[in-house]
Amino acid sequence: MSSIIQLLPDHVANQIAAGEVVQRPASVVKELLENAVDARATDIKLILKDAGKALVQVIDNGLGMSVTDARLCFERHATSKIRQAEDLFSLHTKGFRGEALASIAAIAHMEMKTKQDQEELGTHIVIEGSKFVSQDVAVLPKGTSFAVKNLFFNIPARRNFLKSDTVEYRHIIDEFQRVALAHPKIYFTFYHNGSEMFNLPPSTLRQRIVNIFSGKTNEKLVPVQEETEIVTIQGFVSKPEFAKKNRGEQFFFVNDRFIKSGYLHHAVMAAYDGILKDGAQPSYFLYLSVPPNTIDINIHPTKTEIKFDDEHALYAILRASIKHSLGQFNVAPVLDFDRDSNLDTPYHYKDLEGATPTIQVDGNFNPFSEEKPSKQFSSYRKPEPTANWESLYVGLKQDTDEIGHITFENEEVTSSLFNDEEVEHSVHKTYQIHKKYIVSSIKSGMVIVDQQRAHQRVLYEQFLVNMTVNQASSQQLLFPLNLFFSSSEMDLIAELQLSLMNTGFVFEENNTDHIVISGIPVNVTESEVSLVLEQLLSDLQDGIPESSFSQNDTIAKSMAKSLAVKTGTHLTEKEQENLVNGLFACKEPNISPFHKPTFITMRVEDLDKKFAI
Ligand code: ADP
Ligand code: MG
């Protein structure tokens, strides 16, 4: 029998490829805009007629093409962006498949003008349904212009499949916004049927968002910034009170490329857990930078999906950093705390080996003294830089750029959150009410902190850091403690021994029915030891969690619960201050480890309303 397999002619192959790459006018917009960005343009114009059905034109001032390249760019698999397969793992460009122009040219009338900076003359090419119609030399400005007319002219079925102009226009806006948001330093203009729709001069990221989504967006945004070994996160999320019913402005960019990710979206939603009304959707504009070799963007022809090497860590980091920003900004966007870098990466705790705690002997400790050692608020993480409330206010006056880890791009947001007057005249900075709440004045009104929950949060994070990142310090006991337990309890303790040592416990010897403890964590007093351990054993009745992360988490929670100051405890002014400062230096200050709110704020307007009755 004769052979029947034939290679498809190029124009047929191109039409088939076009089915994947070009679904609608918006796909053309995306490909042309991305090519202009890749050509390092600083000024890009998008011109449309009839929602792109009649014309999509993109004019850039980028590198342009040589005569040969101008011709070659319409060939399938013609790309200047990769040369070998390995290049796929270090991509810094949007394109790499060399398919877009060939595909578009197969199903539209296309005209291209291009000139390189150093050349006198440029090239003008007309191509229709993959056929070259003409090629001329022309006097042109530097850069490239692509005009795509009569999309799907030779595939009526696809043309008829297009939706109304309104719908197609909406899709184009989406693509345009994604590219414009990814590149705030590029000047974008956008015309539709002769009217200017967007004019976006080069700006900061924040300003770009505001220029696209209206001036009101500014007050809704909370900056997010996090730098770890595996990812750098920047961008903005919306304050919970501005959440919307529909999923509108939600953007992830990875290495300046817009991507969709249900998984990362989930991480964002998890950060808002408990602070959004049912079904409400926050806006977010999040920019992740990861080493190019840790992602695979090649899994989808239109390249909006992406695979990460370490999705789980990314999830955890994203969630934590957003929570942190939201918590911090809930009360006052400018708490000028000094962030403990140790808290940045409890994520690589798993690489750390259990360390034997070091011993610090408290030389002043007198076991015969009547006086009970007071709670060691001074052992909060970094109390010094924030020990003084004034410093919270003062710092921001001088330095609006860099507050902790957060870079503000817009002065409006950071200045004058606290009144000068208030700072100068405030004598009492905090008050304790009913031995339960601590009240303090902030510019927008006041903040009321639940002392017990706040202290739980502080201790919880402190223990977690000690267990995962730091080596905890211990206080050595003059007389070792003998504590007796049942044999099943002894088994549990044996299993937890390493984690407990990481919190600062030192075990002397293991017996069958009792343990001997010679050192205890610095923030635990001797009389509290048995209480702490009993509470822990009862919290672990249902078994010890398997992963060491959950194990640490459970221990930290349990110890925080046992050791936190209780409602009904009087706190000195210094203790109140330390507690409040300690709270706002936390990663997630707004909730206790048991997901209860740690503080509320009341705006002056809320108070005014109450008095207006
Ligand atoms: P890809 O972007 O995947 O490389 P395209 O089909 O989109 O494939 O483009 C093919 C090639 O044409 C690009 O690699 C680039 O060299 C060139 N090119 C396309 N658009 C432009 C432009 N606006 N300016 C300069 N060169 C361009
Ligand atoms: Mg391209």
C-alpha cells in the first residue's frame, strides 16, 4: 500500500497553532504588547477599532528588527529569545515559543513597520493569511508597529464565535491592565475608536494601580513586602473593609508575568481568614520574584499558568506576609517596629538540628526571698526600639520610605497618621481597664488590646522562633525539680523532649516514673513548670502531631496559654507598654494563637457617632 502520511503545509500548521494562541482579539493584544515589552520599549501605544475585531495596533519605541529578522519573525518557531532548551530555565522574557506572530499572520491581515535605532531606513511588510503581500524599505521612527486587521477573516466559524464588542473589549482591558501593572516604568496609552481610554505615564507601582483603577484605590491599599531565600514578595492588598462581592482586581505576577493560580489565591484568602464578610473578595496586586530556574511556565500555551518547585513554602510565606501587613495596618499603618529577622524564615526550621539550650545563671536570684519574680516582660523580642510609644510616631516623620521592612511609595499614606500634638501632650500612653484591657490613643482614634490574648500571641511567636530558628536560653535551677508522671505521660514527654529542650528546658536524667529538670525557659518561673507541662500533656491527649512543625506549633500554643498574663492581673505602665509593643512587633498581631481578636480599634468618627444620639 502506498504511504499516506504527509507533512502539513506551513500555512495550515500555522492556522492550527493559531487556534491555540489566538482565541480572540484580546489574545492578539497580549502577544503584541508582550513583544513590545520584550523589545525593551519605554513607550507603548495600543490602538483599537471595534473591540479589536477591525483593528489591533501596537506601536512601540523598542529595539526594532533588522531586514532579515523582520521577515523571519513571521516564521513558526522563529524567536530571538531562546537558542537552546536550557534557556527555558532562565527566561527573562515574556515570549519564547516563536509562535505568536506566525499564528496571527495566518488568520489576519497584518502590517508591520520596524526600524532599529542605528539604521537609516526601516522595513515595511504586509502579510495576509501567511502570504507575504509586499515588503518595502521605508522611512520610519525607531521601534516597531504591528497592525492586525480583520481577525479570523479566513476562518468564518471563529469570527462568528466572537462575542459582542462589549465582551471582547472587556477581555482586552484585562490583558492591557495585566501588562501595564507588570511594567509601571513603561508609558502606556490606549485608544479605542479614536478616544483615549488610558494614559499611564511611568510611575511607581502604587501610582500605576491608582491610575488604572481610579484615585479612590489609594486609601484601600496596604503594602506587602517580604524577602526570603526562595521568594521576594512585593505589592499591595486591600484593607478588609474594602472587599468586594465579585472577584475583580486580583493579580499575581511572577517575575513580571501575570499568572493565575488557584493555590496562591487560596493563600491570600487564608490570610484574610476571619476578617472578611462571607463571600467577600479582597483586591490584591502581588508581585513575586523567584529564581527563573525554580518555575516552569511552559505548561500552558497562553502562559498564564505556572508550576513552582516549592509551592508549599510559597503558600506559607505569602499567607504569613499578608497577614502580617494586614495586622500591622489594621491599627496604624506606621508602627515603626524593628522587625526581628529571625522571624522571617521560620520556614527553614526543618534544616536545623535540635540544639542543647545554653544556660544563663541568674546571679540575683534568691530562693529564700519572699518576693515572687515578676513576669518577665522585658524578655519580649526587641523591646528597646519600640519600648517608647513616641518612637512609633517620631520615626515615621523622618523616614517615610522605609518602615521596618515596608517600603512606601507614596508619602500621603504614611505621613500624619499620628498628630504631633497628641504625641507631645500625651503623658499617659496606655491605660489598663478592669485589669483586662489596655487602651491607647492613636491618630485615627484608639486601640483596645486584650491583655491575655495579646500576651498569648507574643509568647506563642517567641516560643515558635526559639524552637525553629533561635537557640533558646535557659535559667538554671539551684535545686533540680523532680516531677512525677504516669507511664503514658512519660512516653509523651520522651517524644516531646527535643522540642521542649528547644524552648529552654534542660532535662537531667530520664527515669521510669519521673523527670528531673535542671533548667527552664527564661520566661517560665519555677512554680509554673508543672502547670505548663500538665497543660501540655492535656493538650496532647489526642496524640502528638506528626510533623515537627505542628508539634512545635502545639507546644508553643500550649505554653503561651499557660504562661500568658490572665485577665485580672494588674500590669504596671511599663508592662502595659511592653506588652503592646511586643504585640505589634508580632507577625500576626491581630489574632491570638487561638484565632481570637487581640485588639480592636475605634475611630474618632465611631466615637462621634455614639455622642451624636
Ligand atoms: P516570541 O515572542 O515567542 O519570540 P513571536 O512570534 O511573538 O515569538 O515573535 C518572534 C520574534 O520577533 C521575537 O522573538 C522577536 O525577535 C521579534 N519581535 C516580535 N515583536 C517585536 C517587537 N515589537 N520589536 C522587536 N522585535 C520583535
Ligand atoms: Mg511573542
